[in-house]
Amino acid sequence: MTDRALVVLSGGQDSTTCLYWALHRFGRDNVESVTFDYGQRHRIEIECARRIAEDAGVPHVVLPIDTFAALGGNALTDSSVDVPDTDPAGSGLPATFVPGRNLVFLTYAAAWGWRRGIGHLVTGVAQTDYSGYPDCRRDTIDALERALKLGLERDLTIHTPLSSLSKKQTVLLARELGALDAMRFTHTCYRGQRPPCGVCAACRLRARGFAEAGVIDPLVESPGV
Amino acid sequence: MTDRALVVLSGGQDSTTCLYWALHRFGRDNVESVTFDYGQRHRIEIECARRIAEDAGVPHVVLPIDTFAALGGNALTDSSVDVPDTDPAGSGLPATFVPGRNLVFLTYAAAWGWRRGIGHLVTGVAQTDYSGYPDCRRDTIDALERALKLGLERDLTIHTPLSSLSKKQTVLLARELGALDAMRFTHTCYRGQRPPCGVCAACRLRARGFAEAGVIDPLVESPGV
């Protein structure tokens, strides 16, 4: 297959780091990006993703997914479910779990890339993710990669450059890739606040990563969106 | 996991046969059905599916998928692409190929079943399918089953009772399962006609299956929808 790559860009810190990883790996002319509009509570993410792609100079498309809302019952799309403040790791699946969300994202990304000569998908999932989403683990991704290759009859690689990195290491990688400045366009806060609320689980994890890396978070200093 | 099953019901002959297979295997009280509304050209399928489920006495839900339309470029959802009359087997992927469609259907079915205690998905895909869809093959399904089990942290089995059956054998199985009468509610015609047009690839394949089995197709005799 080709060396063209499609980055699943959520508008967050991790997928933005992945975008810059892809620019280094495949070259700007061979990178595209996609964001899924699945009715997320914090719609600002989509605008952030658009700005991040524009800033990086890569094509960007927003694909709609209305099915998650119909599936219901999760904190990211259902306003009747509270967003948890605490880190739910170790306490079973979090309230923010949309069953199979990453499987759907990657399947659509592969389908979108099918007619566009995309041989590489890049996603910011991490096994060390605080949320404990099972569809972020590399063994899940490996199985899906196989299903997509077979189901689309295409050679396809799913890259997870952050898979085994801690948040601290991800921040250091972002700096190494020249992605730090773009961090002011990113969104992390589960409450949708800019500047970030600083107290939700996502904000606290992000802050800890930057602190441990000894790097100032551009988002906290001067949000770009 | 539980012995509850969810049948992916397209409204066609194969998935209807699978519904009756599931009734025999799991018992009526343990079977539910789902139909995906993905903007298919022949909307009558959805009404057919509803009638088939009602007739069989099982719960039925229609889940929306708007993303395929955004992916574009295929004959089943894009009215600018002609529906092929000829059997495209052996000539590469057909114009009716929606990349990864079955992968998406099964992932959503698993997600829908996640909070409902569903341990079994049943789908009418067949490796012998005239259309040559690569996501209908059992090796693809096996890989997806593994991805779903890992990604949802649930034991889950994807049943493909028609996987290795010819269309003739599928008709004979339908008769054995008492599903023949329900066939008048089904829809097969790619052109959306009832009674069926009889000349499109789907109609001709169906007719050949019934003829080879020596069974009269109730749909041709007296359509129920």
C-alpha cells in the first residue's frame, strides 16, 4: 500500500502529538487528518482539531457519527450522566466509556481512506491511559488491524506511537517533535472549559504530565482557541 | 456471558433465516434484533425488517448510521452510482461495496448489546456470497470477534450460520427452521421493487437458490409488505 497516512485527530494533546509524529514519519504531503463529530459534549474539540490541522498545514475532514447518541448511556454524549471527577482506573469501566468507540473511529478512518490510498492510520490511544478504555490497548488494536486488512482487502497499519508512553513521556515527545506550540489549540478538559477547569480527571492528568516533564503547558498560559 | 443473542436483521432472506436460526438456538425470549438505517437506497428494507421481527415476536430496534453517506461513492447509498445488473464476482470489488460495512454493523451491534447482556451476535454473511464482500468472510469475522472481545472486555461470539452455505442450502435451511412463510416480508431486489424486478443480480441469485432447492419463493407469490 502507499505511504499516505491518516491521523485520527480528536483535538486533544495526544492526537496532536501523533499528528506531528506522522509529519515526521511520512512527510507533510502524505498526511491527512480526520475528526469524528459524534455528539461529544465538548463540541469545542472539533473546532480545536480544525485549528490544529490548519496550523500544521494538513487536510482535515470532519465525519459525522450519530449512532453513539442512539446507543446512549455514557457521560461523553449523554447529558444525563455526570462527568466523574475522580480517576476511575481500577474501578471498572469509567462512566465516560462509549462501548467500542475507538473500534468505530478506526474502522471509519480505514473506510474513509479506502478510496484515498491511505495505508497508515495513526491514533493517539495509549495503554497507559488513565481511563482504562479496553479499546485503547494494543492487543485490541492488533486484532482490529487484522480485521480491517481482511475486511477491506488492503494492507493497512495502525500506528499507536504513544501506546507505551506515560503522560510525561508524551509531553517530552511532543517537545522533541516541535508540537509544543500547537498545544495551545488542543482541548483536554472534560468540562469543556478554556482555559481548562484544572480539576476534572482529564485536566489533572494533563497537568501532572507537563509538571513531571518540567514543561509549561502552552494551553494554560495562552489558549489559542 | 449470557445466552442472549442479537440478530443483525437487514430485512433480506439471509438475515431472516438467521433470525429463525437464533430462535431455535437461543429461544424466543433470548433473542433481539437490530436494523441499521444507513441511508440505503431501498428504504423498504427497514420496514421489511420491522415486519419480520414483529411477525417472529422479537424486539427490534433501528439504529441510525449517517456516516456511510459521508464516506460516499457507492451504489447502495449514492444515487449517482449505477446499480450493476451483472454478477460482479471475480471482477474485483463490486460497485455496491461500502468499505467495512459489516465491520461497522457488528461493532455497533456489540456496542448496543454491551449494556443489554448480549453475548451472541448473529449475522447472515456468507463466504459464498455472490458479491465477494471481503468483510463477509469468516476470517474477517474471526478477527473482528477478537477485537470486540478485547475492546469491550466481554465474552462475545459472532455466529454466521450461513457462512459456508450455498443459496440453495440457505433456502433448505429456512424451510427446516420454519422461516419460509416469513420470506414474503423480506426484501432482496437491488432496485427496491416489490414484487421483485427479477433481473438485478440480487433477484437472480435469490431466484436461482429457490429454484435449485425446488421451493416456491413466497415473496414472488404474495409479497407481505
